[in-house]
Amino acid sequence: MARYTGPSYKQARSVGFSISETGKELARRPYAPGQHGKSRKAKLSDYGTQLKEKQKVRFMYGLNEKQFRKTFEEAGKMSGIHGYNFLKLLESRLDNICYRLGFSTTRRGARQLVNHGHVTVNGKKVDIPSYRCKPGDVIAIKEGSNDHKAVKESLEKITKRVEFVTFDANKLSGTYVRYPERNELNMDIDESLIVEFYNK
């Protein structure tokens, strides 16, 4: 399945959820895209509600269906709560950690940064966005990319970072300190609905 490369605002409006977590997508037009977006108010079935929740999270992290399902199944093999484990695995992706550190203002931009070989993990170049980081891993901008314009601009815009990463501005590197607590992640997501969706 090909990765979606269309407008993220359209995706956000289709599920009524800010996939950038900024609220910008829904600020001006908080209704579904298309000719009948404003008037579409049909009540969702249980399946429709679960599907919508799944799409919210999939769009937010920018995964295709195959990747998303595979990560979900991996989370099911871990001890603990399935839904929470699933979110932990998604948050541990290298592209997401780069986004959390502020190397890019969007997850899509962070994925491109990794793909183009600008990022190292523990001193070694890694160009796989889905690479799973572990607590203690040091993620940095490669030495030859220190003057990367997009990274500089993104770091200038960031005002606050999540507490499960630390950042060293002098070295342009950060550490994935620990797995996130559930209350540190988006509270508008009901991961139990995703578990119900796939367990049918």
C-alpha cells in the first residue's frame, strides 16, 4: 500500500481530529472535507467509531495500514495493556522521536529528515524512520548536517518538549530518556477502540 502524500489538513478534517496536535487544521473549517462536509452529520455505528479512532492514530503517526497493523500485533505480544503498549511503540519510532526533539515541526518532515540520512542513533547513521528507539538512545543530527536550514528553523520555533526526552542544543542531540506515561500522550485518543476494532 502506497504512503499517503496528499494534504494532511484534509486527513485531519475527515476524522475531525488535529493530527498535528496543534489544532490548526480544524481552526478555520472544523467539518469534513468535500461538497457535503458541513451537512454530513450521520450518527456513527460502533464499527464506524472504532474505524475513525484507528484512522486518527494512523494519520497522526503517518503509517500505512500494513505497518500500523504489524505494530499493533507486536504490542499484543508485550506484557501490560495492549492499547498503551501500542502507543508506546508508535512513540518510540525514530521519526517520532526526531519530531519530539524538535528537529522538525511535523512528523512527515521528521520522516524525510531520517530518510535523507541526516540523523544518527548512538553515533551511527540510521535512515529508517520506523527504527525503534530504546530508552537511553541518543538521537542526533549528523555532524555534516549541523547547518541544515529546516532543522535550524524548526528548533527556533520550539518552546516546549515532552518530558520523556532531553535535548542538548550545543550538540544538536537528544536522549530518549524513558517510555512515555499514558497521561503524557494525546488524551483525545481512545486506544481501547483500536483494540476492539482489530480484535473483532
